Amino acid sequence: MKYMLLVCGDDTADASGMAPVEPWVEELGERGARLHGHRLALPAEAVTVRVRGGEVLRTDGPFAETKEYVAGFDILECDSLEEAVEAAAAHPVATIGAMEVRPFWPMGDEEDAESAIRARDTELTAAFRARDLDRALACYTADAAVFHLADGRERQGLKAHREALRELFASVTGPVTREVLDLRVHVDESVGFAHALVRLTAARADGTPLDETLRVTTGYRDTGLRRLITHEHAVSLKGA
């Protein structure tokens, strides 16, 4: 189960004798218990935003004036609350501040990160089969960096990828079969990577067959509602 660990500092505490945080980060990272985390800027740099009567009210500074403040956060993956509390107690800031351990809200039947990435890849396969350009591009973020080296031409960026797919779909007379020969997925809280061999087959309009295998590395970004491709690098194995 995932837990949010809020690292609460105390601006009246003497931190001169506090142990360094790096060993704690390294130890939990090696165990796979710490998935992600980061230090936050001081409360003076915060901006508090409220909307009242349709008007956006902005206040410089934290939500509440207090000597304790959230100095950073860590996302933990633990088997139990007790294990998460034990990890929090080992954090150096616990000796001068406080650690708030809070479970993530249960997601019910929603997909986990790896399943979401595999579902996106399946959607891309369906889009190729239907030769549906918009459906294929809906699997990518608007700022996706796409690098394809095929047929001796290098294409960069989503605009070039759109044109490449348009050319591909227009050059064949039937569905484009996208066969994923090997898909390996690695994920964390905000990003994910997939490595695959992808074989494309179809019948070209000129009567010649399309049969090409690509080695594809894909980066995914969690946009909040779904995981989309934000980086893709594909190299043809033809002649390799």
C-alpha cells in the first residue's frame, strides 16, 4: 500500500546536530520502499489560492502561520501502516520536527500504473489496425518528443510523427497489424518506461508487403487521468 510521508520541519528547532537525510533515502530506495520524494521551498515562497464568488484570491505565504511547516514529502510503498511508521521514525527530521504518515485514498478497480501503460499500448495497436490517425495520436502528450529512424530518414517531434503515420496509413490498402513481440514495463509514481520489439505488417497499395520490426523505447507521463506517451524512440532492425 502507498503512503504519503509529509516531512514537517520546525523553524524554531536547532538542526545543527541532525543526521544527513541521504542515507535514509538510499536505504529505503534500495529496499523499494521509497518510490519518490522531494524537498520543498520554504513557506515564505508559497502562494495560497482561494476562489470566492468566482474571484481568484491569491495570498503570498502559507495557508496557516505556524512554526511547523511541510518541508518535503516522500511516497512510500509499505506492507502496513506499522512499516510506514517505522520508516518515518527513521527519518532524520523526525528528531527535530514531525512526520505525518497518511495512506493514499484507495483506488478501487482503477488500473495500476503498469496496467495503464499496457492498456495504452493496446489502444495504439487498435488505432494502427483501424488506420485511425487521431486515435493513434491521442496516445501521446501534445509536447511529446518522438524520434523515429526508419527507411534512412530521421523524424523528430509529434508533428513529424503525425505526417509519418499519415503516410503509412495512406500507403496501405488494409489494416496495419502492430504485433508487440516483447514488452517490458518499468514504472514509478509519475513516469514509466516501456521497451519493446514491434512488428508492423500490412499490404501496400502498390502490391508489395510491409513487414518491418522496430526496437521501441517509450516514456510515459502520468497526466493525472491517464498515462500518455511523452517520449518515443524507434529504430528499424532492417539490415541490423
